[in-house]
Amino acid sequence: MSQKGTKEGPNEDCTLIKRYNGNAFLIAVADGMGGQPAGDLAAQIVIERLESFDSNSYSVSEDLVKSINAANLAISDRVNQDVRLEGMGTTVSAVFNRGSLCHWVHVGDSRLYLVRGRKIKQITEDHSVPGFLLAEGEITKEEARVHRLRNLLFQCVGCGDIKADTGTFGVTQGDMLLLATDGLHSALPEEVIVEILHSTPDLKEKLQNLVKAALEADSQDDISVVGAQI
């Protein structure tokens, strides 16, 4: 689910939901930057590379990273072909699930959360100034959420050399995976996100309520959320 924020211009977010045999799935969000038409193009490129991911891979995490690196080169190639696209790039957060195991890959400040009961855990770390300060214990989550440099990224796909974060974690029945661009988490603190997720049992309504709350909080950034219930 993706909704334009209150700022002018097109929605530069892209999402992916792909199902495979055996109840496996791949979900992703990407937040493009660089202005029209560059931002949405960069986001589309990284989502297209992920869409071609082979679910039968013997090295899932490695191949997810390869998809991101391929997108990074493809975006750079497009800029070399058209200088008007210079400066474009995108964040990406993606997770592949089969059974009780999840593999994830991440660049930028979109996020992957694991929600278990009334507890929410941020799996990814923001590649931003407040993200770094938070990881170092210098500021709180709330201070990071409203930090004046929260939009300054250290890494993005298409912005030169990158090193995607990747990892695995286990899930159990009843867990929820939530992917979101910064239009959501810059507008809503985690405790509010958890309360909204428990406001209804229906997954689609949960996501709709998150987007509605972010808009009511005057989120200027585009808001994209993808969820999966285990």
C-alpha cells in the first residue's frame, strides 16, 4: 500500500509483493529520491531487480545482495545515459520468507520490523545521521525520529559504492512482518504503530489505518507499507 504524502510532486515510492510455491514470499519497499522523474525511476529499477529473484536459490542472502548491487549498477548506467537523471537513487528494504526463516537486505532508511504480540523490533538500521547516533547510544528512538538530519543518508542504491546490510531471523505463527518507508516512521512513534496494528485483526485494515494515521500526523514524505502475517 502506497500513498503520496502532503508534499507536492509524484509518489516516488515503490512496493513489491511476490508469492512463490510452498507459501514462500518476497516483499519490499523502495523510496526514490532525486526529483521527478528520477526518484520513482530509481525505485522502480531496484524493485524490478528484486522481482527477478530466484526463490530456489541455495544462497538466498547472497542473491538478494546481488539483486541490489545489480540495481545499483543499472541506476548508474541510466545516469550515464542521461545527465538529467544525475542525483537519483533509492532506499530499499526487502525480506524473503520460507517457513520459519526470513532473509533480509537493506540500504537507506526504509525499515523492516518484526511484530510479535505487542512488541515491535526494528530489524534494519537506518543509514542516516540519527540512525548512526541511535546505534551508538547517543540519542533515543524518539530523538532520532524527529532529528533535523534524518533525511541525510550515508548510503542509497544508485549513489555510488554501497554495502547492503543483510541477515536472517526466525519467525513463529502469529508474527507480523512490516516494511515501511520513512513517510510512516518519521510521522509515528513505534508505540503508536503497535497500537494501530492491534486495532483490528484484518491485515489490510491494519495497513490502511497506519497510512491514515501518518497522513493525519502531516507526513510530508510518501508513505508505503507492506505487511505479512505468519
